[in-house]
Amino acid sequence: MTPLVTAAVLFAAVTHASWNAIAHRITDKLVGFTLILAGGVLIGLALAPFTAFPAAAAWPYLFCSAAIHLVYVVLLMASFRLGDFGQAYPIARGTAPLVVTVFAAVFAHEVPDRWAAAGVALSCAGLTGVALWGLRGRRPNWAAIGAALATGLSIASYTVVDGLGVRASGSPLGYTAWLMVVQGVVIPAYAVRRWRGETVALLRPFAALGLFGALLSFCAYGLVLWAQTRAELAPIAALRESSIIVGAAIGALFFKERFGAPRIAAAGLLVVGIGLMLHAG
């Protein structure tokens, strides 16, 4: 984890939380994700002619990732519909690092040393604290929690698949561009078929916001994919989930959701975990 890789992943965390907040802000989740995904397709098509075409060995991973991303989007829409942003986002993101650590050890033969393992564990403890603090004093919404946990499993799955795929591609930017194209067509196509003549009227009020979200989404994942060619998957996954702190702050500032001292303490655990991961690098 060099300083450049660390900076790239941290910037990706901020942009990722931001585009998720935009998706949550748009009341009709299908409208929001249609704009973000369609925007990603347009960005991918615009960049594809100027990037190296991914190597043949990368395409099975790319198609597999696109299928997992489709499941992820459906689960994420359900999470945002059922739960608060400041809770659904942390649970979804906080589930991923531990699962990625296991998947990376099994499929990529990246077994963490004791510093990296301790860092991942502490980071996950901090992220879990950020997520679960919001459950205090009221009955848990198990449907929302279940959707968020399932979202986290899908995140872990595509993280490992894309980590292997981008390394085989020979071109992180080319892989990102074509992934955005392949993964981004299904939901918009479904939306257009469902809305028919009402499509433009439904999309127009949120077009600028949604397309800005698409740009943030492309930058966020493109930076992560590039980082995965420079460092091991598990520390990147854990460091990337510092976006949860950004997400919690966005929830407090823009969606008027409580943050509170317990979440600040949990954020401290996250910082310690990140420090251990960087020590391992």
C-alpha cells in the first residue's frame, strides 16, 4: 500500500459515498440508478476507443462481474428503499472487507500477515459500530438489515472477481470502461420498457444530478480497480470502506440522521485499523 495507492483508494471512498448519497437522494430509486448506470454506459463508450482493449483472459471475469453488479444494484436499491442512508450504507460496505479477506485468501492466494489481519479486523469492528449504533433505542428493521448484508456479500464477490479480472486485462482503464458498458445496460433497458412514453418526463428532473453521480461512480471504481493492480485485495477493500465515515457524515449533514459520539468512537477504531494496514504495506 504505497502512498499513491492509499490516496487513490481514499479519494475513491469519498466519491463512492457521494454517488451513493445522490442515488439515495433521488426518491424513485429506479430513476436514480437508471440515470447513474446509463451515464456510466455513455462514459464507458466515450473512453473505450482511447483505451487498450482488455485481454481475452479478462472477459470471463468482466461478464461475471457484470452479473454480480446487477444483483448488487437491485439489492442496493432495496437497502436504500427500506433503511436510512446512514445505516444501510455502513452495513452494506462494512460487511465486504472481512468477506473479501476470506475470498482473496481462497481465490487469489493472498493470505494477510498479522498486521494486515489485525487492521482488517479493527476496521470492520469500527465500521460495524458505525452501522449498529443506529439500532439503539428502536426495533431493528430486519428487512433493511438483511438487504444491506446481502448487498455487502455482493460487493465482496465483485471486488474479488474484478481484482482478478483487471490484473488479467492489461488495461485498468479499458477494463473499467467496458465493465461500465456491459453492466450498465440491463437496468436502464428494463426502466425504459416499464415507463415507455413517460421515460423522458420521469428522468428529466434528475438528469443532471444522476449523470453527475455516474461520473463519480466511474471515478470511484476506476481508481479502485487501478489500485487492485498495485496492492493486495483485502487491505484495499478495507481501506475503501472508510467511505462509511463519509456516508455517515453525509447522512448527518444532508439527510438529518444522527451521528453521535458512539459513531465517532467507531471511526477512531477505523483509523487505527487503517494505520495497521498501512504498516503492513
